Amino acid sequence: MRKAQRHQVIKDLIHQESIHTQEELLGRLKELGVDATQATISRDIRDLKIVKTPDLNGENRFVLFQEMTVPSEEKQAASLNQLIQEHVTKVDTAQFLTILHTLPNNAQLLAAALDEYTLEQKVATLAGFDTIVIITKSVEDAEELAEFFLSRL
């Protein structure tokens, strides 16, 4: 099977099923007659920009990153608001920094969405396991951003 065909099968599986691990994905592909190695699947996941996000049961599942960040500004804002509501637990400031505390293992997902969204106060974002640091140019910008996030909790 060609790479493009395998990629389409992977996308279809991720849309139709809740796939939680590479091993689970590999097993489902084998059931569908797709012969691939763990290394191939790992590369496919990277190429397709597949990320993990918590499902309704709190288990991490595979999703396509571009489907999380919708191009339309209105949909993008709605998506960001939903991510903030679902993942942010606390908002702090420290001088010109806005600090977002998230549920465990959710900071990078939210930071990636923030990087796609235009916030004029934001200079850069740094994400860890459960914390995002947003660097701004001033104390006022940090406070404005904190208010932005707090209003969406």
C-alpha cells in the first residue's frame, strides 16, 4: 500500500474510532490489511501532525492537529474558548508573564492552539507538562491576557 493510501486509512480510523496508542493504531491497521511497522506508523503520526487530546473519559486519544485549529476566525475563537474552559485550571501573572496552569499533560496542546491564535499582547509561549508561560512586552499586557483567560474559565 502506498504512503498516501495508508495516510488516508489512518485519518479515517482516527475520525471513526477512539485510538489511544500507536500499538492500537498498528493493530487496527493490520486488521484492515495494512502492513506497516511501528517505525512507519510513528513517522506517519509525525507527518500527519497527529496529536493526543483527552476524550470524554479523560483518556488521551489521537486527533489531527489541523482539525483542532479551524481556519475561520470565529470558529478558531470558539475552539480556543473551549480549550481554555476544558484545560485551564488557574491563571497567574508575574511581571510581564501570564502563566496558565492546565490539567496534567495538557499544556502543550493548549500552547499549540495559542500559537495559531493571534493575541496582540503575546510575544511567545513556553509549555511544560501542566504549565504555559506566555511572554508579553509589559506588565499591562500580561494583566490584559490574564483577564482574557479568566473571562473564559
